[in-house]
Amino acid sequence: MTDAATDAGAAAGADIADLPLESARAEAVRLTELILGARDAYYGRDAEIVDDATYDAWMHQLEAIERLHPELQGQDSPTLSVGAASGTLFAPVEHAERMLSLDNVFSDAEFLSWAAKVERDAGRRVHYLCELKIDGLALSLRYENGRLVSAATRGDGRVGEDVTDNVRQLRGIPQRLLGNGHPALVEVRGEVFFNVADFVSLNAYQETMGDRLFANPRNAASGSLRQKTEGKNQRQLDAMHQRLSRLRMTVHGIGAWPDPPVSTQSGIYELLASWGLPTSAYYTVADSPDAADAFIQHYGGHRHDVEHEIDGIVVKVDELALHDELGATSRAPRWAIAYKYPPEQVNTKLLDIVVSVGRTGRATPFAVMEPARVAGSVVRQATLHNQDVVKAKGVLIGDTVVLRKAGDVIPEVLGPVVELRDGTERAFVMPADCPECGSRLAPAKAGDIDLRCPNARSCPAQVRGRVDHIGSRGALDIEGLGEVSAAALTQPVRPETPPLVTEAGLFDLRAEDLFAIDVVVRDAETGLPRLLEDGSADTRSPFRRQRKKSDPAFQSDGPFDGDAGHILSVAATQLLVNLEAAKSKELWRFLVALNVRHVGPVAARALAQWFGSIDAIRAASRDELAAVEGVGGIIADSLTDWFDVDWHRDIVDRWAAAGAQLATPGHPGPGGASVEGGVLEGLTVVATGSLEGYSREGAQQAILDAGGKAASSVSKKTDFVAAGPGAGSKLAKAEELGVRIIDAAQFHLLVTRGPDALDAAATSGTEG
DNA sequence: CACCCTCGAGTTCA
DNA sequence: CTCGAGGGTG
């Protein structure tokens, strides 16, 4: 790129960054039309209708938009084809038959209405050929008398680039067709793409060579195919061949064949396969729109089970006779549609990097972004872990960043789009003080990257986090005690001194305490306090509500009448009831609730089982603690250290005084109860997905009750994996390791009667 | 010294 | 649910 071109691109980027997605889309369409029109004139009529500078400006504008919104870059984008660089590198080739693009739908409803229209136009039910829409580069191959004579990119659909020399090096593409049933002229359309693994290794290679990374497999395929061999040194040439050999082709179209010996699209695929052309293994013929929709939904959930990237599903009417009947619009055939999945990687603005403090005091920077739709949900935040990660990712506040969902769930910032910087970005500086309480942040021990707020006792963020944690499923599992209540109880606007200064007072909470609480109302969008007309913050109570005449619980002389006829809300009464019930939960839950470092549900269970009471654990020495299986020196130290702190012991004492049961009834004391001789003794079981008849917790408890070990991840030590609907990576891991997989019914048998009963049931022949 | 496992954190969904 | 960090165990 020349300097002038760089400037043009950067300037365009600055404007475009402010465009909302819909306007950007419209602008991209407009530019594409202009560019294709200019190209048509140039190649088709040998005439220039615009000067080079204008043409270049359009291209740079379009490139800038596509960098900002990669999802707008269609496969037929002019930036991916002829003229993108200089227009003279590859010879133009005219396709025998125009390569049309497909119309898109973005939802099941849109797809079903397309199918309904097709069936209405056809006047009958039709079959649908469903296939994966591979994220690659479309290619047209021309075979004359069975020999490959040319290969061309799509280009603008009518004229493409001649990439025959490069294509001849691809292993997956035959130079000659097998057999002799093919016509004299065959033009097949296919997709050249990288498998995900090959794409990753290609980028790793590019990185070691100091070359530019490819944004996605399609760009990589395009880049590899459009490499020019002249002027390259031998080493680069070898590397290129190595990469090219990893390209594969799958055929999903055929044109220029007036009289095929088969009557369906799927028949054509079989024919192509018999000629030695590589076709995709992933297609099916559906006999109804609903069946086709089921295929779409299936792969929507299993996009990553396929070795290559897919950005959607292509559905075609299978009956060839109907293709002519239905015809085509100027851009796309009416007998086929592309269902586009939501993009998994998008660009968005990094508005700020903010630091949050968790229940352990760890200060974690996270990215605050312009809300963006990724993989089907709207994301506005993503963790950045610590200041080293921020630095390693190289993001600046104000950058346009690439956002994705790791494992399809957890939002992750991949990095900045450096080309779109305009100089106003600024670097993130890790604050020296806790953003919530102002204490000086410091590493817990020398050499730690993580900074922590040392003010464990009264830092609002930490107290709030701990109270929230107490209510969580892995601890006392108190319904109604979550993030929101925890905040209301520890830092309301009224009263000034919150009911809970630390978690010590949790079981002393009374109805009056809850009734008095007011919190600031925050805007759901911005997170800022909502203001009243006089400029003061709007407040409301989470635990009061207006009394209605119709209330069955209406009492004219209730205890809380003073306040304009308000009564305790349902949430408040439930919280009080649940707190009361929590007082008699199992000992290990209290141990987890105490927030001792390194003591989670597993260590807590081991300790509770051995010692039988909090007092016994408090009294135990470091070595006595470390003698418990699953507890080592570190956890033992962590426990004794914890009990050395006055206000920690105060928590235990006040909970006990409030009636919390901090001992297992009937436990004989240290060294005592251990469950032995259960039917699952010595066996490790992992439960995943939803198992009919069991809750997530219930399944774990059933395994433990039977004397087994309930592990949270699958390893080769795992004996059984009980998998129900919705099972994810654990099931895959079990298959990979050859661990025995059982369903809910078998799981029930296993925990009640043991593994032998399972085998007996299996051999008695329930199959068939 | 290898594993293998648990902990802890952040996030979104039903 | 997944990742990194770091503890426990053979």
C-alpha cells in the first residue's frame, strides 16, 4: 500500500467506526455495487468508467468496513477477488455459467417461510438437500474431456481469477476424472478451505516467519490460492506448497450440464463422487421443511464437531426439474437458500477497562465494550484476568477489538484491530488502590501477578462477594441470597450502617432489618444510578412492597404499618425462612461458607467427615489437619491461619449463637465416621448433562452416599460417566478415553445396587 | 516429577 | 462451562 492509500484507509476507518451496524451494512452494499459495476465495465466492455484513484478509494472504504465488521464480508466481496491488490496479477476468466450467490436467512422463522413459498410456487411437497456452508473460498473447476483445464475464483460471479497453476498443486483436486461417463465439458463448483487445525498451524507458521496472520480460514484459503510464485524465494515457495497441500475441496454445485443422467441434486453429488471429485460427507436429504430445520438446528449446536469452520447451512431443492421451474432472480436462485448462523467473532469498541474486586480480594481488570451480538447473545463485558494479560493482548482503551466466545460460552477479547486506531486510544494502567475501598493493592506473595485488596474485613466488594458466596449452590445454597440481596444487605443507601457489616451477623437478621433497607435504582443498560427530577438518586426497597386490600395476609395492626402501608415482600419472607432452614444444613456447607482459601466442597467434605464439627477443626493442629486424605500442608496452613484471626472466629461464634448447627449430630469426634462398604466403594463416577430423576446436586450426593467418589472432571481414572441430555465436553472426553458411559436409568441402578447389577441388566438383553 | 484433580473466577442461559 | 494456577498423590 502506498502512503496515500494508508491515509485514506485510516481516515475512512475513523468515520466508519462510528457507524451503527445497519448503516455499515448499507454502505458496504453500496460500495460493492459501485465496485462491481466498475469492474463489469472494465472487463466486459473494455472501458473505464471511473479513474483509478476513485476505484482505490472505494476499495479502501470497503476494506475498512470489513475489518470493523468481518461478518459483512460476503464470500463474493470484491475485496477477496480480482483487483483487490492491483488487478493485474491474475488473468480474468469468464465462467461458462454465472456463479450466483445465495440469498440468506437468519432465523428458523425466515427459513420456514422461504420453504413455504417454495412449496407454494412448486405446487407440491419437495425434498430438501441440506449441507454445511463451509467458510472457504468458492472455486469453479473446468474439465474438458475429463482433464482439468482451468480453475477460477468466483470473482464478481461472471468473471473470476485464473488460479489454475496453484490449484494443480492441491492434493484433493483430481487432474483427471475417473471413469468415462462424464460429458465432454464439466464445470463444477466447490469450496476450498482449511480445516481448523490446519488453519491454526498455518497462522502459527505465519507468526514464526513474521508474516501477517490470517483473520479467518476463508481469508487464508484466498491468500494461499492467490499466492504468486514468481519472485518468491525457494523457502517461501516450499512453505506455500506445504500449506496448499492442506487445502481440501468439497463440491456442492454443478453447472453447464444440460442433460444430467440423474434427477436430483443429491444424485449429482453421488455422480461427482464416482468421478473422483471430493464431496462433503455432511449432507442429508430432508423430506419436509421441519426436517431440514432440524438439520440446521443440529449443526447450530455442533458447529465445532466438524473439522472445518461452517458459517451456516445451505438448503437446496433436491428435485432438479424444479430448479428451472422456480428460476432465479438476478442475483440468486430461488431454489436454494443459505441459513447463516450468528457470527462467533465480531468487532466492537473497547470503551473502558475497569477493575473489579472479588470475594477473595483479587483485583481483576475486565473489558467494558459496546454491546455486541456474538454466537447468539449480547455481550458487553469480558474478563482480562490481570494486567499482564492486558499487556499481552495489546489492547488500548478506545480500540476496536475482536470479540469471541471461547468454547461458545465465555466471552473473550482476542486483540485489537490495529489498523483502525486513530491516535486517541490510551493504555490501561493498573490502579494502585482498591477501586472499592481505596486500600493499597499488593501481591499476596512476592512474584505473584495478581494484586489483592488486603482489606478483607471491610472492603465492600469483598464482604458483598463473601455474602453472595455463602448463598451459592456450592455453599449453604440459600435461595434468595444472591448477588442482589448480598449487595442490599451489605451496602444499602439506607440505613447508613448496613445490617451486615460482615457475614458474622447473617443469621441474626430480623424482619425489621430487611424492611428498613433501601437501595439505589440502577439503569440496566448503563449501570449508572437512575436520577430523580431533583437530581437525587432514585431508591427503592427490595424487601418491602405496597400492601393491597386483597392481600390474604392483610393485617391492619401489622408490625410494619408505620411506613405508609408497606409490608414485607415475598422475597424478604422467603429469605428469612431459607436462612432459618440453612442453620441445620450439613457441616461441610458451613465450612465452604466460611470462605477459607483452598477449602471448596471437596476438601470441606473430607474435613467434615473426619472431624465432625467446626470446633474440632478449630482445635486441630496443622499436622492433624494435614493427615486427612485430600488435605495437605497448604490447606492445613490455610485453615490454622484462618482460625488465628479474631474476626474470623467471631463469625463462627455468632453463627453458633444464632443457632447454626456447626457439628454433625451423632458424630463420634475426630477420626470417626467414614462411610465404608457402599456399593460404589473405590469407584469414581462423573455425572454430566441432565439425568432424569436427579438434580445436579442430587446425582453427586447419590454417588457419595453409595460410597463412591464424585469427580468433577473426566480422566482415565474415572470408572463411569453418567450422561444425560445436554452433556457436553465431558461426554466427548469419556468417549475419547474409552470410559464407560451410562444413562440415567443405568445410573440409578449403579448407585442403588452397584456395578454388578448394571452388568447383569446389560447381559439380560434389554436391547433390540 | 508426572500426572490428575480441585479451586476460583467470570459469564450467560434457562 | 472453561481456563489457568497450583495443590495432592502415586
